[in-house]
Amino acid sequence: MKKFQNKYRIASARLQNWDYGSNAAYFITICSKNREHFFGEIENNEMALNAIGKLAEQYWIEIPKHFSFIELGNFVVMPNHVHGILIIDKIGGDPTTADTLQCVDTLQCNVSTTTNPTKPPIKNVQMAMISPKPGTISTIIRSYKSVVTKNARLIDVDFGWQSRFHDHIIRNDGEYQRISEYIFNNPANWQTDKFHRKKRRK
């Protein structure tokens, strides 16, 4: 079996059949609603986070605390989007569930990945089929977006995310390095970034 960095599997070219809970490195981009500048502004080629931007950064850093099989690569919170590398590395134990946590306003509380025997079974089979599966990138991002939204709306009631997010499976060391450098240099290259918008929040 081929490895990525001697540790992570390289994704199959048939992405429609790829298990997004599988060990790999994923480049994630999440944009704010209408690409509005909810997170701060670029000043002197560096990101100056506002209060919501600090929340977005804090909860991204905390992802591995709530999903123990996740490692973080480079990430950055930009004025209207978040870029980050999430590395799934499931070794031993139950690879499909996050750790059992005390529910105190955490990512895990917003999207539980464990079965709750006190809740009735899902009757709508179709909804069950399309819901994010435990231990997958979709589950993690949904959790992250949910907890940021909950707290950001205490600051700005209009805060929101775009409904979807972009993911890219990193295939080799060279690609990993290029994406890591792109993330690191994103603030300095903001004026030419495809997500750049001049319109700011009032």
C-alpha cells in the first residue's frame, strides 16, 4: 500500500468512491456567507483578526481535542474564508468516533459522533443516508462551522457560512508542501487571491 509521508494513504483517483473518513491529508476551504469580511482585515500583509476571527482560529486549533484522530497542518483565517489542512490518522481503537467528551460548548457537542441510546432511531432512511458519517471530514467541518456560528452570532447576528465547503485530497509530499506554503503566504498575497473582495463589514 502506498503511503503519504510514510504514514498516510494516498487517495484513489476515483474520488466519488473515496471514503472521506480514510487516513489522508485534506486541504479545506470554508467561506463566509457572501464572502463578507466577518473575520478581520489584512494589515501590512498580515491578518488582523477581529473577535469573530479569533473564535474561528480558536475552534480550528481545538479540533484535535475533540477528534483525537485529527492532526492539523498549516491553517489561516482570512477576512472571508478559512484555509487549513486536516490530517486523518486513525490508529487503533474505534476509528469512526471521536473521544467521549463532557458537553461544554465544544465542537463535539454540536455534532455528536456517538450513538445516543436515549434518542429514538432515525425513521427517515433517506436523511440517514445523506447525513455526514461519524469520523469523516464532513462531520468535523459541520461541527466546526456550528460552534463558530453559535458564538459568532453573539457578536454579529448576521454571521453565517456558505452552505458548502471545498476539500482537496493531498496526494503526495510535493503537493503537501505547495499547499502549506500557499496557506502560509495567503495574507501577503491577499490582493491577488481569488477570494479577495474589497467590500468590508460596516
